[in-house]
Amino acid sequence: MEGTAISSVDLLVEIIKEHSPKDIWQGSPLLGYRHLGNTNRGEIGEEFIRRYLTAAGIEVSGKGNRTSLTDMLIGRHRFEIKTASLGANSTFQFNHIRMDRRYECLLCLGICPHEIVFNAWRKGDVAEEKADCLVRMAEGQSVTYKLTKKLSDMKPISSLQRLLFTDWGIEGEAAT
């Protein structure tokens, strides 16, 4: 029995396309972010928050590293910054959340193809899973967790300054 000849590679490419999610990042000005390693992504997220708030006249100090007890001081409050990019299922996965670090607030920065979003929770609320369910990063360990958030749970970055003022009393040039 003879059929139409098809290249095995072409056949596999066709099947892969059928099983691949739509690439939401195609044509995005932020596509380069997706090509970076996780450490670089985190550093970029922290630097973005630092520069964004400084430009708004908000006092930001400290430059955390992997062994720092906190990522940065915003006003006089200690913040842990986690950064993730939007996945095809419209969720972010914020990794390596640690409850043994000395911070008051977890600020999660979400990078989307055409916008930047965030949300923030007090450390106690994160520990009590009011931010959502924490999942251990690896079976059998209890040091680092991941937090998955839907895009609909996040806020536009333009409202960060207002949140810092209303929830933390941190003022900038245009906070009021």
C-alpha cells in the first residue's frame, strides 16, 4: 500500500505545531526578557523597581544579592522582590520565596508581553497563605516556595506608588 510521501521531519514539525500553545510573546518589545536566565530576570526586576520608584521620588536603598537578608528598603520598609513572566496559561510563577528572610513585604513583579503588573502582600499574610497557596520548590524541603498568580490577580504597575502610600505610608513626589 502506497501513500503520499511525506518527510518525517516535516510530519514531526506539523505535530509539534498542533501541540504547541500560541506564542503570546511574539512581537513583544519585552521578548528579550524571556531569553534571560532566572538570576538575570530577578536582578532586572529589582533594578526596575529601584529605578521606577526613584523616578517617582520614593526613597529606595540597598541592593540585595543572593545572600542578603532582604532585597531592598523602600522608605524604611524591607521588601523582597520576585519577578516572573507571563506564561501561555495567563499565570505567573514566582519562585524561591523564602520565609526565613528578613522582609516585611513580598512584592511580585509580573512581566507581560505588553505591560508590567505587580501585587504585594505582607510577609505574615504570605505565611498564612492569604496571598494564595505556597508550594514547596522541591519535595522534602521546606525552605523555598513558589507562588502561582493569575494575571487577573495582579495590578497595573502605575498603581504601585498609591499602594506604597496607602498600605505602607511611603510617600513620593506624586503619591498624594
